[in-house]
Amino acid sequence: MIMFMGEYNHTVDAKGRLIVPSKFREQLGDEFVVTKGLDSCLYVFENKEWAALEEKLHALPLTNASARKITRFMLSGAVLCETDKQGRILIPSNLREYAGIEKDAFLLGMGSRIEIWSSARWDEEQKAEGNVDEIAGSLDGLGFGL
């Protein structure tokens, strides 16, 4: 089972290339998918995880407007990526623009996926998180307990 963990800060070069940490590269394999994520970040999926997500999206009813919107959102921004010999990926300009990534980026291991955040948006997100104890308590009804 793939399990991405950790937080890494890297710089995006002038051509839009970003180093993927070696621990992440080992699990991602030769090719993987980068797409728009929720909260104005990018999601990175290993191919099996991406295939499972695609199946879920394809199973949604076309008659449901929300289903069409989330499918359109996730699939239209998706690109197949490979790392170069230096362990970098090229993030297309439309995805960099969506996530507000200019120079500094944070890569976060999130279990089954990786999130890529612009440095500025990640700082904002951390400030907006609020009291983690309260957040954890609010998840009791979802079966989350520590």
C-alpha cells in the first residue's frame, strides 16, 4: 500500500520544473498524474490511485450537475508526468496558475496522494486551520478518534 508522508519545500525553476523528493519518487514510479486539487492546491496520484479515482468519477451519474462539475474539474486539469534525470517534473503553466505556484512550493504527503501548494497559500492555510484540537473533536461523528 502506498503511503505518502512528510513535508518538503522546493523551488520551481523558470521553466516550471519542480523537484519531487526521492521518497515520493520511489513510490510514484515512472509515470504518475498531477491534477487540480481542492483548496487551490495540486494533487499528485500514483497510477493505481488515479485509476481508482477515475472509476469513481465515471460511476457518477451524468444527470447530476455536481457530479459533472467535479468530474470536469478533476479530469480536465490532469496531466501524466514523468521525472527527468534530476528528479524534476514539469508542471504545466495552467496548473501552476491555478495553484498560485510561482517560485517556492511545498509538497505534502497525504497518505494516498501528494499535495503541491504555493508557499504563500500554504502559509495562509496553516494560519486558517485554527485549533487542531477543536477540529479533531468535530470529526468524532465521522469515526475519527485518537
